[in-house]
Amino acid sequence: MKREFVDLAGKLASFGEHGSPRVVAGFNGHDVMVVKVQGEFVWHSHPETDDCFFVLKGRLTIRMREGDVTLLPGQLFVVPKGVEHCPVAEEETHLLLIEPAGTPNTGDPATAATKHAT
């Protein structure tokens, strides 16, 4: 069995655009992605799945109707399914995301960003 690791910093260095998730691995029907974000995303929810955010670099505030959560590097937060939220990054922020394969990042396939493989 060949064992390979994923160099997250290398994957993030390979692209510059914001809001364009890159699938870097998969397991048990889930996509593991990296993405660079800056600015305010759209308010949205995921009716069928939780939304997992892990900050690698920068600072991310996840706005929710019940109150905001601010994450720094090394911190993780899971937005429960069905909870409306709006991620905001005042500076360029690098994230690791894990979600079931095929999950649209806006909760709506018509408005979701295309996931790219790296």
C-alpha cells in the first residue's frame, strides 16, 4: 500500500484566487479541501449536513443569528446543519474544510463555487 501525505501549505501556495475550494483528499465519502477566503461570504445554511471550518492561517468570523464565533489559526468550529451562517475574513485566511462529497458551499447547487481537484 502506497502511503502519501498531503502538503497543505504546498497546496495553498499553488493557487491565488479566493473562494475557490481545492479538494486535496477524500475519505469515507467526504471531501477534504483547502480554500483561501477574504471578505464576506453569503448568508446560507446546509439543511442536510454540518459545516466544518478549521483555520490554518488568518482569522475567520462565522456570523450566526445566535451570535458570532471568531476563529484563529489552529481553531475549529462546526456549524450544525440547518443553522444559517455567514463566514467573514477581514484578511486573507486559509481554511481546511471537510464535508460530504458533492455538498454545495452555499447550500444551493445553483450558487455554489466549483470545487477543483489539486
